[in-house]
Amino acid sequence: MTLSIPTISLDDAKRVIAAAEAESSTQGQPSNIAVVDAGGNLVAHVRIDGAWLGSIDISINKAFTARAFDTATKDLGDLAQPGEQFYGIHASNDGRVMIFAGGIPLERGGQVVGAVGVSGGTGDQDQAVAEAAASAF
């Protein structure tokens, strides 16, 4: 039995990143932008000139988290606060789980096929850039 898993192509990733770059420019904050495939593996990453080096890893991990749990990292963050049902989840997966805004699953035909992760600005800026990226998919 052969399984066929829909995923994201490099062309898809480039289109998502282009939309994110445009919104990052609008926000006036340079971003790191990562796109992962259905398996959570990196397809493409861009570091806009001036974006923080420390945000490279964060953007990749936001994309991974959004795909690993098929939910926006902003929403997961709400559920990961003290007293909530997923408190402590950020320590799982060798610390790769990000619980703040900027990671969004990408869907095709109602199925999650990858995700985008953005880091470099405030949570609101990262979320706006990620939402623009996801809408281009």
C-alpha cells in the first residue's frame, strides 16, 4: 500500500514567503520567514535584511509547531498558560514547541499540508505577517 500525502512545493513556499515579505515591509519590521512541508520539514526560509539572527530558529520552530499540532501557535499559546490544559507543552519536542504568535498551518482542500512561521517583530507583527503569508497560499 502506497500512501500519498499532499504537501507544499518549493513554488508554494516561494509564493507564501513573497506575501510575508510584503507584509513585513508594510509593518516596518524585518522578519525571518519559514515554510515547512506536511512532515514539518523546512522547505524554505528567508531572513530579511536586518532581521534578528536569534529569530531564524524561532521562525522555523513556529512553522514546525503549527504543523506538528495543526494549530496556530498563538492559539496554542493561550492553551499553554499556567492552569491551562497544555501548560508545559513548550518543553516537549526537545524545546522546539513555540507558544507565541507567528505560526500558522497551511491548508489545501481542508487538509493541513504545511505551515508558515514568522519571527522578528512583536507578536502582533509576526501574526500579521504570518496571516498575510497564509492568505497567499
